[in-house]
Amino acid sequence: MTTVREATYQVLHDLGMHKIFGNPGSSELPFLKDMPPGFEYILALHERVAAGMAIGYALGKGEAAFVNLHSIASAGNGLSALIDAYQGQVPLVVTTGQQDRRQILAEPFLVSRAAEVVKPYVKWSLEPLRPEDVPSAIARGYHLAMQPPRGPVFISVPMDDWNKPCQPVIARKVTQTVLPDPASLDEVVRAIDASRKLALITGAQIEQDGAWNDVIALAERLNADVFAEPIASRWAFPRSHRLFRGGLLPAQRPLSDQLAGYDTVVVLGAPVFLYYAFVPGDPIKPGTKLFQITNSPLDATAALAGTSIVGNVAVAARYLVSRVKPVERSLAPCPPQPEPGAEYPITTAYLFHTLNKVMPRDAVISEECPSSKGDLDRYVKLDCPGSFYSVRTGILGFGLPAAVGLQMAHEKRRVVCPVGDGSAQYSIQALWSAVQYRAPVVFIVIRNGDYSALRGFRDFTNVGKNVPGIDIPGIDAVKIAQGYGMEAREVDRPEDLEPALREAFAANAPRLISVNVQRGGQKTMGMDQSVNPPNYG
Ligand SMILES: Cc1ncc(C[n+]2csc(CCOP(=O)(O)OP(=O)(O)O)c2C)c(N)n1
């Protein structure tokens, strides 16, 4: 016999979860006391940041991360990160404390109904019926979190459970690779071989399923045009590859217009499709053959058109590469982006062009800059797997903590976090964790003094000019960072940008650069080329 607490640490060790991302309260102390050697507690000053760093860490490692939050108090504050993890297929095992079982019936201080509250946004949520079920529930939760489509699980543990007797739990092996149906893949092979013009759409699950090289091999064998899924949360294809054609637009009509020239479209590891503004149209031009290969039954059933095949994307890509006929095609090289000028105030095009020049080629980006995302896409060219992460849901607060978690996962790569001056405020406490845990992220605050993306959406949908709450003057990110113990500086003149970035990359510690930029105002989430938006005027 052992205690629930000892059995839990043993099972965490056996499953490889040695970091505990958290923010503690009274009900977690019996678990956290006398943490065994080999475990590290990563403190965040806000739960959104604790779970957000775990998201970055899990994405960087490709493994589930463990989170310990404080009863319903933390579950509420951390909920937006749980939603990010759910929609973004990030494996998290999230635990929270609960009041002592012996007085729950009397509704004591900090009693928690968190297990019910989080239910729609986790794969599994429970408060175990018996204390001795806690370690097994954590093991089961881990396997469920890792099973495609990956995602968070949630376990609420009463604080008197930890010292109860318990049998040790043996960590089992549960495999995760689900093979797609070969007969359905043969149908894709036939369609590809008969196609005169083929597009491949690449999605985040390519990285999750380890399909990076297989998808490149497939694209090169077919000489096919390759697009990124709309509002890509990960870059799943080398950005400067000769076959890469950029991202799809996140609305029905412009997206189907973009693909109108193709007779066959194969979506690899993405939904069909992720939309933002409602611009009605066909999901795909009638007559175009559309296939989706996805590890997510949810994405397969939610697709608006085409044939969906569920299974591992790498296995599917290898199957297709070994069977499709090669295609010869001469390609005109893509015209290079025009080099942006060193205007004053600095433009975001110039900012990302300069960043691309200065950053290491294996850098990792954690992005949250809504109105300048289009310029980032145009000017930052990274070709390594695992180079780019962004939020899948549109909930602000992802970028800063994910950057810190990614940096913890990648000791040898440098993480860069371009973040809007508004977005940064949703999880600003992550700066403190970056300092305390020596995560040398380069934070670039894009200071335009407003919610430009909302201004863009307002104009795009003809809401009218008279909307409050769009200006955010008077935020000094440099002083905030300094207040958390981080070296920081402001950049106002274009000639100071490159030296400031070079200095930040040369440092072996986190740095924040706040760059005063021109207001964009016309662009939102890559929608700048879209047509016929809904009119909410
Ligand atoms: C948690 C949350 N609150 C509010 C919003 C609405 N929202 C979307 S974009 C945006 C503006 C973000 O401002 P900033 O980071 O400065 O970027 P900019 O739009 O200026 O590029 C807001 C408030 C949201 N998506 N998520």
C-alpha cells in the first residue's frame, strides 16, 4: 500500500509528466507538499498563464503536459486556455483541488463544481468517486488526452484524498496511431491521378501526426500547389518552398473562389474549412472533387462538403506517395514580396521584414498580432517543422504564455512572440514566469494604441464608425516588463529596429521590445482580400 499522493507522483513520473504548471491555493497544498525529486513546479501568477504555458510546452514537446489549478477559482480564470487546448487539439491533464469530501454537502468556502463547468471544453471531466481512483484517473486522462484528436482532460480532487491509502498504479501503454481505410485512400489516388489541376491544403494535424516530410514528398511528387488552411494555428509546410501558395481565406465565398481553378482538392489534417466572417457561398466550387484526411472524427463529421477519411495523416500521406503517378510541371517562380520601406511611423510590413532578416532560421514563433498577421505571413519565411504557433480559437491571451512554454520545451531554439499591445494584456503575467524560469523569449509588442483588428472588422462589415471601446491609449509595455524584472526597450524610429532586435537575440535572457507602429485599421485576421462581407450596418 502507498498513499494516493505517492501513487500519483509515481504515475506522473512513469508517464513523463515532470513539470507541474500551476497556481496554488489551500486545496492543492496537500498534493504539492514535499514534491519528490525530479519534479518542477512552474508557477504562474494567473491561471490563464499556467494553463497557457502548459499549452506551449505540450505543443513544443508533442506530449501531454500536467496542470494543477485552484478549485473553481482557477478553473474559471483558466477556462479560456482550456478552450484553446480543446479546439487546438493540445493534450493537457488538468487537475484542480476540491474542498474536503467530509463537508462538501454543507457548501463550504471554495467548494468547486469545476468538473461540471468545464465539461463542454474538455475530452473528459470527473471527480473520482473514491480517493484511491485518483492516480488511475490521471493515467486514464493522460491516454485520453494523447489520443487523436488530442485535447485536455480535467480531474477535480478533494483535498483529503491525497493521504488516503491506495494500490500503486502501473502506467500502461496505449497506442495512438489509427490507420485510415485503404479502400478510401485508393479513391483519393484515383482522383489525384485523373486530376488536371490539384491543390493540397495543409493543416495543423500534419505536425501533430509527424507528417511534415511525408506531405512534402507528396507535394513534390505531384508538383501540386500547396495552401495553408485558413487562419493556420501551425505552419505545416515550408514557407519558402516553390510549391507553397500561401493561406486560404477564412470565409466561404472567397475561399471557394481561391480554389475555383482546381478540379481536385485534398485537405490534409485540417477542418473543411475554418471560417471567420460569414460570407455565404459554396464551400467548394460544384464539380470540384474534395477529400479530407483528418485524425479527428469531429472535423470529419463537421465538414460541409467532400469525402472525409479518418486516420493518421502521416500514414495516409505515405500511402498516397507510394501509389500516385508523378506529375511533371514547370512552375513560374513566385514573385518576391516588395521590400517595405523604412517609413516613420514604422509599418508592420517593415517590422516583420526586418525580423525575418535578423531571426535564427530555426526560430519558433508564438503569434498573437491580429491586424498585422497578414504582414507576418507575407514576410516571415521559416522552413523548419514546429516554427509557428497561433491560437485556434480567436481567444486572446494565447501568445505570451505559449511562448514561455514553447521556450521551455525548446532549449536549443529561440522563441519569438510578436504580440499586439491589446492582446498582451490578457496574459501579461507570463512575462514574470519568463524571467523567473529564465525562458529567453524575444517579446515584440506591436504598439498601435488601438484594437486595430476590431476597427478593421467594423469597417469590413459596415457596422458604422460609432463604436466605443476600440482605442487603448497609455499602455507602457516597457515599464510593465521592467516591473516584472525583464529588460525592455521602446523602438520608435525605423533605423533603431534592426539593432534592437539583434541585441535581443544576442542576449541569453528574455527581452521585450515595444515597437510603435502605424495603425493598420483595414485588416483583420487575414480577411483583407475578402469580398462581399455581411453587412451589419
Ligand atoms: C479574450 C478576448 N477578448 C476580446 C477579443 C476581441 N478582440 C479581437 S481582436 C482584438 C484586438 C486586439 O488588439 P491588439 O492586440 O492590439 O491587436 P491589433 O488588433 O491592434 O492588431 C480584440 C479586443 C478576443 N478575441 N478575445
